Amino acid sequence: MHNYMFADISRVLKKRSVRFGFPGFALCLALLLLFYGGKGAVSADMRRAAEFALDFFPLVIGTLLFVSVYADDFKCRAMQVAIGAGVSREGIVLAKFGECALLLLFTLLPTAALCFLLPGIRNLFYTGAEAQAVALTIAQVFLRTLGFMQLAATLCFLTQNSLQGVIAFALLSSNALYILITMIFLTGPLKNNVGRLQPFLYTSMLRGVQADILTGKPFVGILVLAIGVYMLLPLILALPGFRKKELSF
């Protein structure tokens, strides 16, 4: 399983879309941090610029990685080859999850370095609270993107078709689905009959945890619930679902 995972990571990192897509995102982030606010900028402007750019990370980099990890494998039937070589189906699911986590770390760490180092070029240094806010945003983006990947990946494994997963990930990472569901929860009969369910959406829960940490409130329970429901539960469902699926070779 480990050999399969690291071989696939090597394949993804060699893809032209990833090799050019991430540097392109990093360049846009660098330009934003170097020129945002002009000469009158302050450290708070740098924090806002970093958080603004990071909010696009799931859609831009997350989509590139998701397509590379899942869509390419389903298209070229690499999973079938791995299974034929002795990798279990459960191993495939877990390897893909670990692969996504490592690739996100590989791309987020340089992004974090840019967020913290570039403002210093302009002699604009974060205060302690601002640095903590940016660090928490980076952690929140990591968990949000990985959770979206697992939700969409479960759909791929259950349907044996990556297109539905790619569409689902695009809707999740672009916040389109979040906005739609929020509008439904906050208006009409659902609000009156069910209550305000919007705070229990994955993005809302992670942002709530971020706010609780910044204000010194307890957060562990909400964080465990968010990861358990939106990341681990889909992973658990994908394991038996993929095991029962007939694969075409």
C-alpha cells in the first residue's frame, strides 16, 4: 500500500497541471502580499490579503490535486492494476486518503511560508494575534480541503465514476453548495421546522473552531465532531462500498 501511495504521489507531482498550477497560485499570492494596500498598508491588511488568498486554495489547488489523484486513476484504470498486483481495496481507499493529506501538506507549507515571510519584505510584520489568525486559517484550509476531498472521493468509490466526484468537489470547494444550503437553512419553512442548521455545516464548524481558539473558548468537541462526521465517516463508508463494487478490467 505504501509503495502504491508514494508511487502515485510521485506521478502527481510530475503532472504539468500541478507543476505549473501551484507556482501560478504562489505567484498570485506573492503579488497580492507585495502590493496589497499600497504604501499605506498595515499588518492587518497583510492578514486580510493572506486570508483572502487562502480561501481560494481549496478550489484552485484542491481541484488540481483531486483530479490528479482520483480522475486520472479511474481514467487509466491504475486502481485495477494495483489491485491485480496485490493491493487490497481497503488499501486503495486509505492510500488515496493519505496521498491527499501529504500532497496538501506539500503545497500548503510553502504557501504558509509565503504568507508569513513576504509581509516582512515590506516591513509589515504580523502582531501575535494576527500571526495566530493566519496560522489557524492555514490549518482550517487544510482540514476543509481534505474533508471536501474525502466527501467527493467517497462518491467516486461508490459510483466508480470520477466525474461525479469532481463536480461534487468543485461545488464544495467553490462554496457554491455552502451558500445554497445556507440560504435554504436560513429561509423558508426549513428554518421554522428544523431550526438553524447552518452552523453544523463543515465549513461553518471549522470556522467556528477557529473563532473559538482565537477567543479562548473550548473547541475540541466541535473539531472532533466536524472531522468525524465530514471526513472519517465518509472514509468509513467508502471502505465497504468500494469493496462491494465490481470493477471492469
